Amino acid sequence: MKIVIAGGSGSLGRALAADLAAPGHETVVLTRSPGRADYGGADVREVAWDAHTVGDWADELRPTAEGGGRRRQSRREARGLPPDRGQHRPAA
């Protein structure tokens, strides 16, 4: 599974990326400072981003031929109902 972590070069992001990379997930960190973070030897790939412009990092979010990026169908969609938009009606 491909996992992309935005801003993952901080202390929490480094630990998360290393843990996710351990079982073999393709782990990508979007960071403003590539090459500065230490992921403890884990196989983590860094991609430069600035959170303001679309660049090469946007390619990391696109679905892959291996099936990454597929969205799971919700229960409502599986039953043929429209998506819930948080507009709950009171019970009659």
C-alpha cells in the first residue's frame, strides 16, 4: 500500500513514517526540507512540497496501476443511497 504523509518530517511524522515503512508499505513524506529528517534506516522516500503550489508532489497522490488511490464504497453508496452530507432529519 502506498502511504503519503504531508509534513511528515517532524518528530511525530518521522516515527509514523518509519512504523508504516517497516511492514513494507511504500511510504512517501511530503516535506519542505528533503534530506534533513532521519527515519531510523526505514525505507522512506521524501518529495519536496511547499503546500501552496502544485508541483511534482501532486503525482504522489494519483492512483497507480497497482490499485493505489482507490476509494472504498460507503455503506450508503452500496445500498444505492446518495452520500450523507451531514443533513440528518429528525425522527418522525
